[in-house]
Amino acid sequence: MATRKPTKPRWWPGPLKETQEQRRARALKIFQGLKKQYPDAHVPLNYSTPLQLMVATILSAQCTDKRVNEVTKPLFKKYRKAADWAAVDQETLEEEIRTAGFFRNKARAIRTTTAELVENYGGRVPDTLEELTALRGIGRKTANVILAHAYDKQGIIVDTHFIRISRRLALTNEIDPVKIEFATMRFLPERYWSDFSLLITWHGRFICPARKPTCGECPARTLCPAADSTGEVTWRVKTPPKPQRRRPA
Ligand code: SF4
């Protein structure tokens, strides 16, 4: 699936003067605060096998989890193995997943990826980042979702919430998802990668959405340079009005 070029976001509160060790300690405190805040954080997509998680994750791009679960409910009964998905024709699958949006690209991604699974892995979804990202239709984000939630391995899942919040928290100033992933690896011990990603996603949904974060309820408030005492965030500045052109008299 085509990846979008990252655009420069507005919400970079500025660099913090802290060492890597201090950032590491701050990130761990943030992690602990979020863990307390969201003890029941879980993947909202319904799945029971790595293959189902892979399909659901492909479908989830630019689509709500609720809609993905509605779409996958009958399909997971109909297509049980990778070979079943690979054998369905493009038009049929497009119709079946139409309501998930971007249905042509998604149908193509599902069919080509499952065909590769059949051809190279006996229909099994591989469990390493290298093998997963070598599949057509699987990017690093989807690969890390599969590793973290289907195989219980560690992976940093950089979605839009992760990009926004790690920048608000000044954990990174990168905008490219892969650079953010590698930057996070440097300050966060590996054993926390998957849980941290999940918690950040929940935080983005419930307390720190793109618009109007409720900083007053945030467990990371004292560790976040983007928070201010009013609950607004410091980077929200009004664009000055354009100067009016005067007509010559
Ligand atoms: S303090 Fe506000 S901006 Fe910072 S992480 Fe919390 S909710 Fe988001």
C-alpha cells in the first residue's frame, strides 16, 4: 500500500535539555503513568489468529476499528486460510470490504500478501520483522502490530497517535515514522516497546487527541513540555491575520 509522505506537524514544543539517561528515566515514568491510567488497554481489532490480525490491520488504515470489526466478522468465517484469501477474485473482495474505504488498494494488498504467504511460508504468517516487511503490502507498522499482538514479541508501532504524542512529550523531534521508531528504541528498553505503543495509542484516543488534549487529566502532565497550567497546550498559537492590501486612493 502506498505510504504517505510525512508532513511537518505543528506540535513540536521545542527541544528539552536532557541527557539520554534523563530521557530514558522520563519515558519510563510516562510509561508507568499511562499503565496506571489504562490498565485494560488492548488491541480493539477482533482477531484470533496472526492471519486474521494481519488482514484486520491492513483494513484498518484510514478506517475505524468498529467498522473493521463489522467488515471482518463474516469474512473471517468465509476465509479461514491464507489460500482462501489468495484465491478470491479482486472484484469480489473489493465489494466485501468496500465499507472499510480504499477498498481497491486494500483488496490488492490482502490478495498479494496472502498469495506470498502461500507461496513462501506454507500459508503461515512469519514472525520476524525482516520476513514480514519483505511481504508486499506489509509495512513496518503492520509488521510490528503482528509481532507485538499475534506473537507476543516486542515492536514499536508508530501510528498517527504515536507520532503526535511522542513529539508533544518531546521524546523525539522526528516526523518520519521509521526515524521515530529508531529514536524510541534508543531511550526505551526493549521489554516495554509493545506495551508503550499500545498505551500511547489509547492515550491518543482518550486524553491526548489531535485537537483539545485534556492535559488536566493526563498522568504524564508534569513530564510533558506541551502541557500548560490551563490545560491547553503551549504550541497552540494563533496565526496572525494577513495584512490587508490597501487600494490606491
Ligand atoms: S500533558 Fe497534554 S499534551 Fe502532554 S501528553 Fe498529556 S494530554 Fe498530551
